Amino acid sequence: MPNQFNPRMAALAQSLLPSEQDADRRTEARYPAQDPAELELLSAPAEPIYGTILDVSRSGLRIGLPKRIDRGEHVKVKLHGNVIFGEVRYCRAVSGAFHVGIRIQDLVRLSGPTNQHIADDQLSLYAVGKGLAVPEVIEVREHLGRCETCRTRLTAKVALLNPSRRAKPPRLQPLD
């Protein structure tokens, strides 16, 4: 994928971080990002659309794009050797660009899954929602979907590191 990082889109993303009120309503932590991505519409093959990943959570991601994408569209997002398949949940106009929310339906990793448990430091960063790159968040999310031991450890970390949030097990969608 050519490096299509858009500095204007990245600066816009920084100025539009979610409010504290929005963050309190969310059930999943969002991890801020500034990673370039390539998006393709699966319904009508066309030229890829280059954008910037603005944030990622366990079940979805938000991408800044230069054009509108219809809600319900099925898309493929190429990102750091990963391919994410998902559905567009919303598309909002924001200062001359568009923020597109995508629910992750499937993930294909070119390097394949690892059978090792998640390291404590990485699990702590995931629990607080800061400090991991998008590929690391995707890797942790994928591992948590298949490892009960790490899900239990994550629940304990969330309770310890985020005492203001109710300690409840993370909601994970099956990766099929």
C-alpha cells in the first residue's frame, strides 16, 4: 500500500477527539490512532479510498475519509498487513471530511495467530486504552476472542486500572 498519510486529515482528527460525555457512554475503550489505511467497497469494486484510522476499539474502528460512504456498505480495510472486513455503521461530515464508523466482522492476519498469552504490559495498555499501535490492538483483540485465560486477566486489569468503571468482563464478538 502506498504511503497515503494525509497530514490535514491527521490534524483534523486530533482536534475532534470525543468528549468526556461520549467516552462515559461507551462500553468499550477506544484507542486513538493516526495510521494510514486503504478502504475498498465490496459492493462496487472501484479505486481504493485512502484515509486515516482515527481510533479503534474491540468491535470497530473509525476512519477519516475524503468522501462519504453509505451506511450498511460492506468494506475491506487494509492496514499494516491485516485485512479487516466490516460494515459501515455511520458516516458523518466533519470539517470538509467524513468520519466513518465500521463494525469489524472479520479479520485476516497475514502473519497468523500466535499461541502465546498476552504480555502483562501489553494487556495493561489495552485495559486503559492507550499506548498500543493499531496492529497491536488488533492482535490483542483477536487473541482475547479465543483465550479465556487472557480474558480473565483483562477483567482483573480493568478493575485494577480503571476503578471508576464497573469491573465487568469485556464484550467480545466472535471472530468466526
